[in-house]
Amino acid sequence: MAIQWFPGHMTKAKREMEEKIKSVDMVIEIRDARIPQASENPMIQQIRGNKPCLIVLSKKDKADPVITKQWIEKLTDDNQMAISADLTKEDLAKLLVPKCQQLMKEKIERQIRKGIKPMAIKAMVAGIPNVGKSTLINRLAKRKVAETADRPGVTRSLKWVKVSNELELLDTPGVLWPRFDDQSIGKVLAITGAINDNILPMEDLAYTAMEYLMKEYPELIRQRYHISLQDDVWENVLAIGRSRGFLRAGNTVDEDRTVQALIREIRQDKVGRISWEKP
């Protein structure tokens, strides 16, 4: 399964981001807490250079909390800080503004020493599609200034958003790199919904998901689907179909319906809190 997806608007966005990075102090990169490595866009790293970065692991309510804590420790260093957030429920201004000020401490202190009132921190908000960038910006701005949707590829242009006297944000489109050299990255992006489903072989996704869940979260599968796990990965997928009554004439499993149900329920968190990568 070779996954590639790089719409034309993303090429344009990359050029614009490379130009606009000169006018910002730092970058706020949104990643998916379930897949902190796969949801990192190496192009964003190239574009930001040495600018300080706050990594926000979104959708923390969907991820394994123990694994998320490990990722936060791994991703934090002198010029980079990581936090996790539930973008729909937490007070994001209270969470993010102090972290941004901490990352920009040296510049703020220089301004104070010169007798200058610290200016608003200008931060570029970046990330791959469907990680919650627009949700974060709307919550910080306390109004709808960025279009949101539970599908990738909605934000298509760059615009400034004033959050407060301390912070201004530059919204950017969700950008994926042109191809995934490591196909395992493409698969977990697809499983969690970062790539349009109409370009994906869903059977491969279901197989990959089941294989991982059998190894890392077998109890979640048993609890959700009430099946006895077998060694054969696909047989477990078919067992879900039988347990749900997804049968065709002749009592054979409707594989398409089963696959769609498994992937949908994973994305809707009905299987449980799952981290698809470990640090």
C-alpha cells in the first residue's frame, strides 16, 4: 500500500509559510497525541529552522495517557517544549500563553531591559491536516475565525488572528509532505483519519490496525467486540463481522462492512484510548 497525497494548495502553502516564517517569533506545531511521530511534518521542521517551537499534542483524550506522558518528555528540550491538550474542553489560553512566554523568555527580557513594553508574541500555527489547528485557533480567539471540519484539507490560506495582547497567531493550511518514505507512517495517518479515505485501501488499514491492537491492546478488542482472539490477524477481523451480524447470503462475512465499522469505531474512540506509536 503506497500512500501519497499532496494537493496543489499544499505546494502553494509551503511557499507562503517559508516566506511568512521570517515575520514570526516562534512556531506552535499541532500533532496528534495518538501518533506524535507520524503527525510530525518534516517540512515544518525545515521551515522553522531554529525558531522556538511549542508542540501541542492534540486529542489527548483519544490517546493512551501513559504513552502521551512519555512522548512529552521525549519531545521537550532547550528550544522546544511539548504539552498535551484536549482542544475542545481545556482553557487553551491559560495553557498555551505561559508556555509561549517561557519559550520566548530571552526576547521578552531583552525588551524589558531596553525599556520596551513586551510586544505580542507572533506564532505560526502549523501541522498536518485534521490535527485540530482550526479548533485551537477558534478556541483561543473565542470566536470562529478558522473553518473547522472532521476531514483533512479544509484550511487553505494563511491569515493572522489576534488572541490577546500577549499572543498573535498566523494560521496555516494543514500540510503533508509529498510522499511517505516509511509506509508505516502513512498507515497510522490513515487509520487516525489524517488522509482522505477515498485514496485508501481500507482492507489494508483494518489489517494493520488489528495486527497492532492484537499486540498492544488485546483487552480493548476483547472488551469491545466480545471475540476470542486468534493468531490469524484477518480471522479476528472476520470474527468482528460475525459478532456484529455483518453476513451475506450463505453466511459469509461482509468484509467491506466489517472493515468500515472497525476503522470508524477506532476513529470514534469506541474501541478505547489508543496510542499508535511509542517513543
